[in-house]
Amino acid sequence: MAHSLHQSVVDLVHQAIGIMDALMREKIDLPVYTRELKALDADGLLDTFQDELRHNPDRVHHLNALMIISSLQHELDFQVAEYGVNVASEDIKMLRELLPKLQDSQANP
């Protein structure tokens, strides 16, 4: 059975990718993208699982994913103003590359 941290992070990454994909496919506009991305609870997961993230090296990819999403949320206004719709292209790539690593880390806890 998947650890609650693992499943929560994987779900959050999928949600973030879905939001970014919708922006890049012009299914949502920048204000909706901003609102939906900021609504994700990356900081809450960082707080809830801080001990495990700090003390379990097998969770490094989970921490990376949460940190990427959290930094996106905190820098979103600047990034959107600076890059517009292109803001999501590199971020979605990084998150997609992390998904297999998250699965691998769960398979080998």
C-alpha cells in the first residue's frame, strides 16, 4: 500500500501538470491558471510531512516535487508577468520527469 505522503505528492504533481497542460493548450487563461495553481496545497504537505522529508533520504524526489510546486506558487506573479503563457513549459517538463522517480522510490522504499 502506498504511503500517504507518496500518494499525496503524486496526486499533487498530476494536478499541477493538468493545470499547466490546460494553460498551454489554451483551455484556461492566465487568471484561472494562477488561481488553480495557488490553490494546490504544497506548503501544507511540506508542513505535514516535514519530519519524514527531512529524515528519510528515500523521499528526496517527493521533496523536490513539493519544492518545485511551492516555489511556482510563491513566484507565480513574477513568472506570469515575465513569461506569460510560456511560464508553464519548463515547469511541466520538470514535474513530468519527476513522476517516474517518485514511482521508483515507492517501489524501493
